[in-house]
Amino acid sequence: MTAFDEREAAFERKFARDEEMAFRITARRNRLVGAWAAKLMGLTPEEADAYAKAVVQADFEEAGDEDVVRKLLGDLVSANVDTNEASIRTALHDATVEARRQLIE
């Protein structure tokens, strides 16, 4: 194998690791923000766990965060929680920071 091939293989491995880490951070973030929303809705611990999993699953509907924001906003409004899209996006940001911190430690 040439030096170029070795370098290319190393970049491919790094890309794969970075993509896996990004996926794990997003999944953890969605679980954290699902737990946050469940607490606002007053769900039981069992319901909160199921809801957090449902938020993780909602992220697979389309690329980006819009599917998660729509689910959270719809569910929180249905539960008569006074919220808006900006507070949900803030919670997503905060959960991203926390998820990254948890996975790095």
C-alpha cells in the first residue's frame, strides 16, 4: 500500500468515526430533549421513557431537526404546555451541548 492509499484509508476511518459520533450525539440529544418535554407534560417515569424513545424515532422521518421540533411542539401544545418554537430550539441546543459532554466523558 502506498503512502497515499494509507492516508486515504485514514481519512475514511476518521470520517466514519466522526459520522458515528454525530449520530450518537443527535440520538442522545433527542433523548434528553424528550425527557425535558415529558417532564413539562407531567408524564410518569415509564411514559417519559417511552416518550423520549418516540422523540428519537421522530428524527428519522426527514433530514434535519424540523421533524423533532414539529413533534415536540405538537405534543407540548396538545398537553396545554405554554411553549413556542424558540424555547424548543433553545432546549435542543442545550441538550446538544449536554449530549456532547456526556459522550466525551
